[in-house]
Amino acid sequence: MIIREEPNHYLFISQHDHAYLAGEMFANLKKEFLPNKHYESLKFAIHQHDRAWLIPDSHPLLNDFTGKPYSFLDYPEKLKLQFYKFGIEQVNMANSYAAVLCSLHYCSLIKNSISNDCKLFLEKEKLRQKHLINKLKLSQNEIEILDYQIKILNLCDNIALYVCMTKPHIRKDYEHPMFEEGFDNSDFFNQSGYRGIVPGFVLGKLRVKFNYSPFENDFDIKIIYKTLTKNLIKEVGLAAAYEQAKYGFYRLRIT
């Protein structure tokens, strides 16, 4: 779950809804960034890369220590890894190539972890990746293309995270620290220089701009969310409050 905290309420955006936005980013990328091989599988992987969060996001949990809802940033590791595994298995039932991409994506998120659970997950996923690559009979050239496609998935994922995690109209110096210097490993997509792509909201407008836009044209997206008051969470509990809350949305212009 992606969560933005306000003084009296929380704004919840499900990871699967965020993944749909990542798919919208992919659909609008400049043509020169789009691979010819396995295009539909990459598209499917981007739309489904957060399928692992469908179950946990349907029943959000409260952090007993902080008294706040768990987000994807601090979700309990053992549970998260099990859901990662489940998500990859579900994607594999529909598209094995996309499952390789999702596995590589999840591995990239925890590759620097020193926990034994993460190390075991990485070992098992490397075996899965090898098995699926052999099953798909990918050539060495196609295996190398996977690295590029993961860069595309990560870029679309990060831009979608930015628009979900960042409150519109906020000043750049008040954004989440993970976006302060732009998107990790995005310098490849910045054709105007060696710096990565840096996003920012246009003050006073529901519009996101970039130091270098990776997109073909301007386009609109819809952010779907639920708002939960802190008082209601105290009264009925987090899960019940989330179930009762109605969906809302707002639109953003991506330029």
C-alpha cells in the first residue's frame, strides 16, 4: 500500500492501481525507448508487477509499534517475501516471460539486504529465472535484452510511485527523500545529458514535469485513492475503516 499521511487522515493508494499507472507511463514512452522483442510481455509485466500486493492491500495492517498503517516501505519482511513469491507465480500462470521480469524486479528491490530471508529469496528466484529462461529458450541476446527491459520497468514504476507518493503542489524540498535526486538508474533515458530524470510538480497546478521528459506527448492519468480519517481507524479498526471508505480520484497532467 502507498500511504500519504495528513494531520487528520491517511490517503491510501493500492499497489495494483499504482501498477496500472506504471502501465500508462509505458504506453506513452518515446518510441525510441520501446523494445521490438517481447513488447507485449513487457507491457503485461509492467501492468502486473505489483500483483503480489493484491491480497495484503485488500486488508491493510496496523504497525503496533508506530501506531500507523504499514505501507510498502515498512511492511513486515517475511510476509512481503511470501507475497512476492505468490505474485510471481500468478504472473507465471499467464506469461512466463513476464514472470522472469517480475522476479528480476523484486530481486532488484532487495539485492542489498543482509537478512537471511532475503538472501534465501534471492537464491530461489535465481533458480526460477534460470528455469524459466531455459523453458522459454531465450538466446544470449534476448537474455541481455532483459536487463534493458528491467530498466524500463523500473523507470515506469518509479514515475508512478512519484505521482502517488507526492502530494500535488508540494515544493521539491518537501518531497519524499527517495525522489530528491531524481530516479535511480534513469540517466540512460535522459538524452540531454548524463544526469538522471528529475520530476517535479508545477506549483499551483495538477501537473508533473521533468528536467527531461521520456514521453512522446503530454497525457492525463487518474489517481484512485481511499481517504481514512484517523478517528474512524480508532473507532472501528484499520481493516473495517478501509472496507467502509469510498474510492475517490483526481487527475494529473504528465508533461
